[in-house]
Amino acid sequence: MLLDEYTELTIDYAKENCKNVTDWTRTLGMTLTKIINTTGNIKSIVFNVYEELLTYLSMYLNPEEFLQVLPDNGSIDFFLPYIESCFHHYKANKLTIEIQEDAAREQTEY
């Protein structure tokens, strides 16, 4: 498994190969399992990978998809900053699209 031997490559591998919510759920689940089953320095490294994956997904997925990839038994205190970030990015992206569409509409009216 990539996570065992090449932890630092996990994020790039996941970004390249995870194409849907199921893939991301599986990747986060494997990473979380690795955190639970390891100790010491490796645990810290894998935990950092997990946090980086969550940060990336909070910007990449819409809120509904993001909530689907989170573990059912996770701590809301841990995940709340990522959930908030996801909603903020989603709203910002939506607003950007609306502004671009308005600008394009104004261009065609003249």
C-alpha cells in the first residue's frame, strides 16, 4: 500500500486517482485506519497527510459531497473547521460564477 511505504506521495496519488466520492471515502478511510493502527512518528506523519487531504477536499468537493466522505463516527470538533472551509469555498465559487455570468450578460446586451 502506498500509505505504508511512500506516505508523502499519498496526497499527490489521491489527487490524481480519486475521481468520485467513493474513491475519496475509501482513501480517507484507509488513512484513518493507518492513523489508528500506528504509533510514534509514523502516526504523526499519516495524521498530517489526513489533514492535508481534508484541506484539499474542503476546497475541491461541494458541501454535500464533503460531508459524505467524512467518517460517521468522527468528532465534530475536529471536522468543523474543514466543514466551514468547504462551505466558504463553495459560496465563494458560486459567487464568482454569478459575477462572471452577470458580466457576460452585460457584454452581450451592449
